[in-house]
Amino acid sequence: MEQRMEPEMERTRMLVMTGLFAALGCAATMVLQVPSPTGGYLNLGDAVVLLGAYLLGPVYGAVAGGVGPALADLLSGYTAYVPGTLVIKGAMALLAAVLYRAVGKRAGGVVLCAVAAEAVMVAGYWLFDGLLAWFGDAGGWGMCLMAGAAGIPGNLAQGAFGAAASTCLALSLRRSRYVCGRFPHFS
């Protein structure tokens, strides 16, 4: 028989889980950094962002998903990317969580959630790189968007890796009674 937690205890548990997922997202982003020719790097962080979104839901998942990777950018010396990462990864997690609640339990639902969220990441960094080029006085907005497009191939590779890893993890974790008991909307 499952015990229901008091609302205050549940809120505290979710805040702690949000902090843990933010820390895990930071660590996963920093542990394996494969440099990309576009100046960024490939990492394991997206898998944690998506998994956190599925487990924690839209609000807590978005906070953890944005804060962890943004902190990793700050600690890794990619300071200019901190605000963009905070917003982009937060939006990515928000979309993944909302979609997961709508279609995640259907066949192919987890894949759809991951691909849609990673599309937000690719588009978000394309626009953010264009914005950075614009502030760097690289010319008109069209030229800046073309400059930002240089990161798209690396971000597509990052997105494919994150989508594949998070899908495998989510499908495996959904088989765990313990995980499903702690995160009832996940099962």
C-alpha cells in the first residue's frame, strides 16, 4: 500500500530532487566534453535534462534542466552561453515534460518527446549564436543568422546523442516499480 506524503513534504522532496537533477545535469555536461569544430562541445547533459523533465514534470524539470547545464557553462569557461543555456535547456525540459504527460506512455512517445525537445535546443542555439554574432557586430541580422548556422551540425549531433541516451534510460527506468512509485506520472 502506497503512503501519500503531506503536501509540504512532497514539495520539499521535489525541491531536493530538482537540486539533485541540476547538479547531475551540471556534472553530466562537464564529465565528458568532446570539443566540436564549431567551438562548443558534445556532452551527456541533454540526457539528464530530458530524464529530469520526464521524472520531475514541467516546472521542476525546467528549473533543473536550465540551471544544471548553465552552471556547467559557467564553470567550463563558456560564460557568454550561460543565459542562453539557462533559457534554451529550460524550454527544452518544459516542452519534453509537457509532451511526456500527453504522449510519453504511447508507443514511440518518448522518442517524440526527445526529438521535439532537441529541436528546441538546435533552434535555440542557432538563434542565440546569431544574437552573439549580432552583438559582436558581425553585420546585419541575416549575416548573424548565417554565422549562427555554423553550430547547427554540432548541435544536431548533440541532440541525437541526448535523445538516444534519454530514451534508453527512460524506457529502462519505467520498468522499475521503485521509480514509478516515487514518480507516479512517469510510469
